[in-house]
Amino acid sequence: MTTAVEERTNTVERYLPEGTELLMQADLAVLPPSVNHTYSSNWRGSYYKKTEVKNWQEAVACIFANKYGNPLPYDGVVGFYIIIKTRTRRNMDIDNRIKSVQDCLSMGRVIKNDSQIWDLRVIRILDKSLKEDCAEVMLFTIPESGPGVYIHNGDGPAWIQ
């Protein structure tokens, strides 16, 4: 039986690209809200972000800020992985859960802007032993070496000039 710390270490080793540095990793006890349930409209037809989504984002932004532990946001190119862990195979569009959690990175002053994310992945894992659906996130540096393009091929990520 593996401990929670060993499981987290295994997750990082399994998904973190070689040559990158982990900036932050966090476990989220509740799945990120779907974009389909993020906004509502009032009687005038104006759209607004729902209170429960704002509260979720504020809480997650605090978690991210505490996990990051640096008062200044990182200003380089980053990769961001979201691992969604569910107990069942119920229908779920995992891409609808990206934006809410991504916004928390700048809200928590981990990065300046989500335009810094050059490598974004969302993975769904079925784990029937879970008590509740949850998520894990990892933010890591992408080494830049001058003008070029970041690619990810069969050999792993690389900065090509």
C-alpha cells in the first residue's frame, strides 16, 4: 500500500516532462466547476459569474498561493497539467473544467497571466477507490533558450530554435 506522499511523487515522476522544474503541485478536494455552470444571466440579460464559482476560485487561488510560496508571480513560460480523478465513467467534458482552475493561477499570483501557459494537458483517471471525485494540478517551468518554439514530440518536450 502506497502512502499519499509516495502517490504524489509517483504522479509527478509519471507526468512531469524531463528537463522541467516543478513550480507548484496541489490537490483539489472538489472538481473544478464546468464552464457550463459558471455563468448565469439576470432579468436584464447581463451575464455574471455565479457566487459559488467565485467562492471556489478564491479558495483555490489561496491554495495555489500557499503552495507556490513566492510573493512574486513567475513570469516565464509554463506548462500546466490538470489530472481529474473520478469514481465513475459518467459523461463529463473535461475541457469544460480548464478555465476556472486556470484563472486561479493568476488570482493566486502564481503566474502573471494564463497566456504564459504553453503546454496544457487535462487527463482523466478512473479510480473506483475514491470517496469523492477530485483533481490534482501541476505547474512547471518550460526552459526557454532564445527565440524559437516549444514542441513536444515522442522524445519529450524541447525548445527548437
